Amino acid sequence: MGGAPVYDHILVPISFDEEEGARQALDIARRLSGEGTQVTFLHVMEEIPGYAISYMPQDYLDESRKAITSDLQGRAAQIPGGHTVVIDGHSGRSILKWAEANHVDLIVVASHRPGLQDYFLGSTAAQIVRHAHCSVHVVR
């Protein structure tokens, strides 16, 4: 491991719109974990407005949750101590709340690259960096 710190509980929030960042976050989590480290892959399902949900198939949310859970389980299987959690809520606030309630000591989060990519973090990553009660590693 080359002197890298070992964490007890690493949280890797996964957003499926930034696949390269998610792969890099998994790699960072693997490098920073050690024997006994718990690595949680978390996805937050944002609420779909009522007017929009009425146009979707009845089982859309259940099927989406199953597909997301399956994908996360595949990622978690690549790291000893990896497991998955899917929750509902607002991404930034829900990630922070979950991390604090579950004694996470490192969050590895990918940041999408908005227009001025050298100057800004994605909004979720920025919120996590500003408000987390633990260390944060941002993957660009």
C-alpha cells in the first residue's frame, strides 16, 4: 500500500452520469482501503416530480432500483468489504446525512466537469466538500 492511510469506512457515492469518474473513485477506494475497511457504494435516487411520474410505467421506480442495486453490487464485489446502499432523497444532503449517521471517515466522490472545468466542482461534490464531517477525496 505504500504508506497510504487506511480508513475504517469509505463511502463512494455513485452517479451514473459520470461513468469515468465512478471507475476512478472505485480505484481510489480500493487503494485507500485495507484489511477490515468497509467500502459502501451509495446511490441516491432523486424524487421524480408527481407530474412526470404519472407518464412513466407503473413499475419504473422498482425496476430502476433493481438495476441500480445490481450495478452497485457488481462494483462492490471488486473490493473486499464492499457493499451497496440505495436511498431516496436529494443527492448532496442525503450523502452527507448518511455519511455522518454511518461513521464514514472518507468520502471518495467524482466531480463532473462543468463548463469551466478547471475552476468549478460539480454541485454535489462541492456541497460534500464544504459540509462533510470527514475527509473527502474528489476525483476529477
